[in-house]
Amino acid sequence: MTQPAPVGLLDTSVVVDLGVISPGALPTHPVISAIALVELSAGPAVAATEQARVDRQAVLQFAESSFDPLAFDAACARRFAGVASSLRSQGRKGRARGLDALIAATALAHDLPLFTCNEADFVGIAGLDVHSVPREERHP
């Protein structure tokens, strides 16, 4: 098994499940994008139950206090064009998973591998180095 990259961009799915992911599956220096923070910020507002809202708020607060997110800047915007083109060539629309496409563009703009629990969301994006992160089983 190869060692993960020293620096890597975490997809929102990884941030949400950090408590059930083996540290060995993560980069030594994980970073997140502002887009992941967008997804995490929306989580408590759209939660179906009070417990889900509380849990999502805790994840958001952890992320805000633990990471300095990479901004979605002009370089990311330019890389988004390639992401959208890759998705379209596969018959997938960038808008269907728009935030994932923006996270992919951020990884490409910063030349970082992307670590995700949802590898299928990023399949076929040209130039993107995707690392699949397995979730460990949750124990009550």
C-alpha cells in the first residue's frame, strides 16, 4: 500500500466522517476548500431532525476551528471549465453535483490530490488524482 500524499484536499464526505476514518488513509497535512465549508454550513439548516442538526453543527464547528479553507479563486474558476468538460464528455452534468465539481476544480488549481469517501462523484475528471477513503464501521 502506498503512503498518502503529504498534503491533500479533503472532500466534504471525509470531513463529515473523520471520526470513523483511519488516520492512515488520510494525507499528513489535510486541507479543505471553502466549498466544503459551504456544504458543511448548509448541513444544520437542512437537517431533518434536531439530533441531525446538532450533529451537523458539531461537524461544522470542528471544521471551522480546525482548518483554514482554500478559497475558490480565479485559478479554481479556470480549472472548473476542464472539470465541466470532463463531466459533459461522460454524459454527466456539472450542475447535478455542482459543489463536487467545484471541489475538484479547487484540487486541480492547487495541484492537490483529492481524498473522498464518494469516489464515484469524481470519476473521469481529467487530471484529478482521487484517493478513495474507506469508512470504518460505526459502533454504537
